[in-house]
Amino acid sequence: KTFLMKRQIIKFSFVLLLFSALVVEANAQGRRGARRDNNPATNNQQQQNNNNNNPPVNYPTNGNIPIRIDSSGLGNGLDTNFKKTLRWDGAFAPDTSTTLLPLDYEFLRKDDALFAEKVWRELDLREKMNQSFRYNSQDDNGDQKFIAVLLNAVRTGKILAFADDRFTQPLDLAGVQAAMGGASGADTNAVTDINDPSKIVEYVVTPKSFNTNDVMKLRIKEQWVFDREASRMFVRIIGICPLKTDYFEGTKRERGVMPMFWVYYPDLRPLLASYQVYNPKNMGASRMTWEELFESRMFSSYIIKSELDNPGNKAIQAMIKDPILRLLEGDNIKNRIFDYEQNLWSY
């Protein structure tokens, strides 16, 4: 009998414990429901705010927020506030009567072009022979670096910049400034309404700062033509493109080079004739202009692409991965052009 009484007491205790747990759960659910329904007006207002898609007052109804590119900093990285000398800082009198003009080209007829091939080459400005391109000085024309001469000409509208080497797409100042930013891109900032900071009236795109020392290479497009009337080979530079060295974010480890823009060399020649080149041997009357330097071929370069046996129109880098072999292939193209002229003669 005692054993049966113990079993009944245990069963009763278990039933009582289960009933208490059910009561506690019911009370908890009741309190949560009361909190949700405590302020229905606030809940309805919040739901309306979440679903309010109406445009604010004085805001573009088409949903297009205007984007403005800040082109005022095109000279960023350039010393555009240079000062002209108030006294002649030389021992000999300046020659102010002579206006330098580009050298006249010899006229070439298409029917006389027995041989014509286009070549793309690169100049590494870190080479000793190309140090004049990075001459860090100023005169009355401003910064004497070659890239500074190009950028100042584009900034002032003297030269038109293009996006490709066929000169099919002109670039405005904003496009040139975006190219100066490289792969790192630009900073985009939202401009809010002064009376309502929650409204965005426009986005301003500001390209990142540009350093002229990052331009360590130039790319040149030129054409070699053998004129049978003159019985000699001519070379004509067609375009020049500065190459900006791009770095990994926050480091000085080079990621590669990026073409900034192309300028049409025949349009650039009159401007280059007015800028003198640094001559480390003689800074006297024999100092030449940039136009004379290019026409005299006084620079060191290597070929990166040509039309010779290139039906795929590919650069040498796309066909040959080894850098040493690429240089050898460039020399091979140069020798083939030279040999073509020499093989026309009989001795």
C-alpha cells in the first residue's frame, strides 16, 4: 500500500509541474501581444514611412540624381602658378626677334610609297638617354617636364586629347582628368540640400591626385615609308601617348601602366617648337627644342607592336610572354625595316 501511495504522489507532482509550465507560457505570450498592440498608431506610421516612395519636394521626379565631375583640379599635380622672371637671368642678351617654327616636312605622295608600315614603340623615361623628358625645372613657360608640357597644352585648349590611337574619340577636360586618376578611380561625394540634409541634390566626382613623376613611359605611334621618288626611308610620328604607372592601393608596388590619352603629333609640333629641351652637355645656343628632338630621333625606345607579319593586329606582349624575347623581337622588326631599304641598293 505504501508503494502505491508513493506512485500516486509522484504522478500528481508531475501533473502539477506540467500545468504550471503551461500557465507561465500563456502569460508570456499575453505580455508580448500586449506590447505589440500597445501603440498601433506608431506602428501604422512606421509602416507608412517604410512604404513611402513619394519623391520629396523640389527633387528630380525621374529619380536621376545629377552627377557632376569636378574638372577644376585638372592641374592637380602641376605647378600652374609659376612666376615669370622680372629680369633676364642670363649673361647674353635674349633673342626676341626669332619665332621658332617646326621644321618643314618633305611632301610624300601616296603613289610613291613603295613601302609603308606602322610601328608602335615605348620610351622608358628612366633610361639615361631619356632623362631630358624628366627635367625638373621651370622657366617662363612653366614646368619643363615633357608630361607637364602636354597636360598644360590640353588644359588650356591648345591641343585636343583623344581616347585611342586612331583619334576617333575626343576627350574633354573631365575625361582627361579621369584618365589622370588611373585605375584607383575617383572619390564620389554626395552634396545635400542645405535646408534638408536628408536630401541629396547631386553627386560630385573628384578624381584622385596626380603626380607627374608617375609618368615613366611614353608610347609613340609612327609610320615608316620608303619613297621611291627620293629613294630613301622616311619616318613620321603620328601620335604620342603618356603612360601612367599604376600602383597597388597603399603601396609603391607597380601594377602596370595605363594609357592616359593620345595627342595628334602634327597638331603638337608647333607647340613643341616653342619649348626647349634640357641639354646636359651644352646649355648655350645649341640647345634644341622638343620638336627637333623628336625629328632627330634623339631618344631611346623599343618596339612593342608593328604591322609586319601581324594579321591578328596583336602587340608583341600578347604573343611572347618572356620580356627578353620581346625585346629581341622588337629589334628584329627594326632590322627588317632597315634591311628593306638596304636591300634595294646594289653595290
